[in-house]
Amino acid sequence: MDLAEQTLILISAVLMIAALILSFVPIMPGPVLVWAVAVIFAVVEGFERMTPAAVLVATVVMLLGSASDLWLPFFGIRTGSLSCLSTIGAFAGGMIGTFMIPVPIIGTLIGSVLGALLVEFTRGREIRRAVRAGKIAARNYVLSYVVQLVASVIIFVVYVVSVQTTA
């Protein structure tokens, strides 16, 4: 392995670790960032160290992680009768919370819960129903967040294994 190849691997690893760290920021698309670094590395080095099979696995994991909100319901993770408006409220609240309370995860989680709670309370004026919407929003946010973090880590592991096994 020559110096140029070692440098490319080191730069890619540092960028992937940075992308993994950015994955903890709720509004960042973690799996996409980590995957992009892996694919760029594969293209630059000619798919020798990051094989086409590894790129395919990383791509599938990225798609699954990024689209978890679409496929989780098929495995029994439901919205728990959260209304469409409450879902929008949770999303808007999460965005506002991210910027108002710039502590990764916490601001977005608080904003999501408050957004769903506020919308549901405004719709029906029932505190019990509003609290239930807040709980559902919190559960859905945490579950989706964990799936995306796990997908980011798996993509990084695929990169490391591919680079190590093709030496």
C-alpha cells in the first residue's frame, strides 16, 4: 500500500467519523452523509478497496435507515392514531426545538412533543388526548433516530471491513 492510498483511506476514515458525529445532530441525514463518503472513496479508488458489493450493501443500509419512517409501520410501529395535523405539528415543533434549544436530540425531542401536544390540544381541547399525542411523537422520534444512527454505524462498519479485507 503506497502513501497516496494510505492518505486516501485516512482522509475517508476521518470524514466518515465526522459524518458519524454529525449523525447525532437530529436534522442531519446521518446515513446519507456516511454513505456519500464511502461511495466517493469507492469511486476515487476505483472500487478496489471499497468493492461494488460493499457499496451495494452500504446503499441498501442507507436507504433503509433514511426511509425508516416509511417501513417501520409495516413492522407494527404505528403512529398510534396520531392525526396528520399532529404529525405535522410534531415535525414543525421538532424543527423549531432544534434551533431554539440547540442541544442535539433534546431540543428536537422537546419540540416534537410540544408540537404534537399543542396541535392535538388545539383540535380537541382534551388534555388526555394531547398528552397521548405527545407520547406517541416522542416514541416515534426516538425510534426513528435510533434506526438512523444504527444505519450510519453499519455503513461505517461495511467501509472498514471492505478496506481491511481487500488489502
